[in-house]
Amino acid sequence: MSAPSIALNRFGLGARPDDMPPGAGVDGARRALIAQFDRFDPRPTQIAALPGRGVIAGQLADYLAGPRPMGNRQAMMQMPPVTVPPGATENPDEPDVIKRARAFLRTQGRENYVACVGARANAALVSPAPFIERMVHFWANHFAVSADKLTVIGLAGYLELEAIRPHVLGRFSDMLNAVERHPAMLLYLDQAQSIGPASPIGARVAARGGRKLGINENLAREIMELHTLGVRTGYGQGDVTEFARAMTGWTVAGINRGPIARFAGTNGTPGDFVFANAIHEPGPRTIMGKRYPQDGEAQAQAVLNDLAAHPATADHIATKLARHFAGDTPPPALVARLKAAFLQSGGDLPTLYRALIASPELWGDAPTKFRSPWDWSIAALRAMGARDVPAQQVTGLTNQLGQPTWRPGSPAGFDDLNATWAGADAVVRRVEAAERFGGRAGGNIDARMLAPRLFPGALSSATQAAIADADSPGQALALMLVSPEFLRR
């Protein structure tokens, strides 16, 4: 690959027909990437037009405050939203509680979730800083939540919009703190319901002979295992439990209702982070050999700050970044360089990105990563000059290709490995999508002229010949979209 093509595709999100080629040579391409730091907009118009988080959280709070259908939440997620045709009436035999549930899912899922996906995609399509947009997507997958959960459907996208985008050019510790305080993360990993047994509320409930309240370890475990240190890096189950105790009291305002919520002081604006001392487990904690005194909210804050600066965290982040850009088994020298940049800068993310851009391993000829469905979809839409794609179209496309946005199904996020996305069935789905794109474009796009602009100095003679020999402009476009150059970056 040529240096301009690497800048556009490996670092960026794929070229647009109207893009100016990056500067000549590797040095010019590197300067063009660094210049994007000043052009990134954390709140572009597509995202600014979305409803405020308080609106979404308020809908959730109202729903949770009322009667709900009994049964498995996952079954609720599978309940198809009902759209009543004009002039028709709803099923009179359906219980009101089911109608209410369907209306909630229709609003949170069909409207709020889909609108966020559309805003994310359309911001990426026209961004003047596609390399930084790629980093937004990388960090959103690193700090993954999944909209498969009832309480997270409408809020999943807001974690990226509110906790990732504002900090993507800041410090890792600031992004980490914003993520762990976000309602989507607190609700997804059940932290909002974690109550210390010896806390004022825990003691009061126990004294009255009520149900035993307990600590939930999900968020503490995933912070250590996925967000910071990595798996099996010097901590044990006891450290997870102690960290979970320290985190009690980190919750979401307006979501929990009733006497406990009133006593704990969590009846504020729905969706806001709140520290509720009344459910915080008192006492000092010892985590990974360090003692943390009882300082309320500051106790877990101090643990988070130490985890953010830990050498194991630097190694974990460096490995994931190197894998994203340099292949499933990244060069050890690249990982070591990124780790050093992380530690020496105190987790300054622009310093880390500059180290990536400066690394010679990323400017080699051979493409190293198979594009994920999201990557491929955005690259294809950018290649065709798309600017304002209907949100439902983006959602349908990524669902069909096997990577539904913000729905990885686990806190680990989507795999960043070639084997996950390069299977025969996955490629067939892309061929089908490419054929649809080609059919819709008709003769409006000349792939023979477009392909060299998308891959300057990097288009193989085989791909050029295939496009030139196509029976129609639509077929030529489809062939370009599934060419080796387009499938990999």
C-alpha cells in the first residue's frame, strides 16, 4: 500500500470521492493525520440534534416506576414493537401492561437507539477527522455496553457520545472515569443496584428482617479485567470483591424508586450519576496490596486512578491498539513503544496516537486487518459520497452483516480478529450488500475513475482489470466494494 492509501484506509475510515489526497510520501501522510487532531468535533451537528440523555433516562425511569410484565428481560427484548396503522385500534384483548411495554420498547429501541446509530454513522461519513473518529469507535468497543439489555437500549449510544467523544483527545484516566460514571455502564453491569450490607440502608433492612442486600461485583471485575489491567495481571478474586465494596454508592439518579431511593438520596434528575453514601459499604479497603481509607466516593475514585496508571494497563491498551492497526499478532516492538508512550505521558491519548502514526510497522505494503462490518459499511458509504443516510438503513445494514451497533452481547465488545469477520458466510453477506449498492447507484458512479482515488497508488492490476471488464457500472461498483483492497485495510 502507498502511504496516502494507508492514511486514508488503515488509519482513517476510507476515502470519499471529494477527499484531497494526504501529503506525498510517508512524512506527508503522517502530517495529514496529525493535522486531524485540530479538526475533530466532539459534538457535530448530527449528534447535537439528538434528544438529551435526560429525556431517554426519564422515559426509562417512568417505565420502571410502573407495572411491568413478569418474566425474562431477554424475552422482553425479543418482543416485536407494534405499530398501529392509521385508523386502526390496538388489540383490545392485550393487557395494558403489555401495551405499555411495547410502547416503551418501540420508543427506546426503534426511535432512540436507531437515531443514535444514524447520528454516529452520519458523523463518520463526513468527518474532517476520520482517524480520530476511528479512535472513538475503538474506545467505544473497548468500554463496551450492549443494548440487548432492557435498561440500556436507549442509553447505549450516549456512553460513546458523552464519555468517549469528549475525552478521545484527552487522558485515559479522564475517559475511564467518565465511562465508569455513565448511566449506561452503571446500569449495564448492575452497579446501580449494588448495596453494601453494612451500609446505613443495608443495616436498616437487615434490622427489619428484610431481604438481604448485597454487593454486585460485575463492574469492578470488568474494570480490572477489560477496561484497565487485563486478564490475569496480578489481581485476585479478593481484590475484585474489595473494589466492588469500594464502588458501592456509585449509582444512577431517578432510576431506583421507592423508600430506599428516597433514603439514599437518589431521586435526582434521571440519568445523572450520583454517589449515595447511604448504600456505600463503610471501612477501608486493601486492593492489590495498597490500602485505601474510607473516603466515600473518593475511595473508588482513588482505585480507578491507580488502575489507570498501572503498567499492566499500559500493556493491555498498547496491545489492543497495536492489534487494531498492525494485525492479530502485533509486532512486540510496536507494543513496547506504545506502552512506553502511555507510561511516559501519563496516559495522554494524543501522545499515544502520535506514537502509532510514527511507527514504521504501520506503513508497510501489505494490508493487515480485515475490515469489520462497521468499518466496511462506513468505508462503502464514504466511497459512494453518502452524506445523510437514513438511520434505519444503517441499522439494517450492520445487523445484516453481523455487527449490530452497540450490541456485542458481552462487556468484552466485538472481537478485533480477522477470523471473526473473514468467514465465507460473512463475505457472502458483503457481496450481497455490494450488489444492492451497485444496483441502487446504477450508472451514477464510475468505479473505474473512483477506485484510484480511494486507493491512490495502491490499486492492484487485477482489481483494475476486474472493474474495467464489468458488464455494467453497477457491477463495477459492486466488484470494487468486495475487492481485496476494500475488504482489508
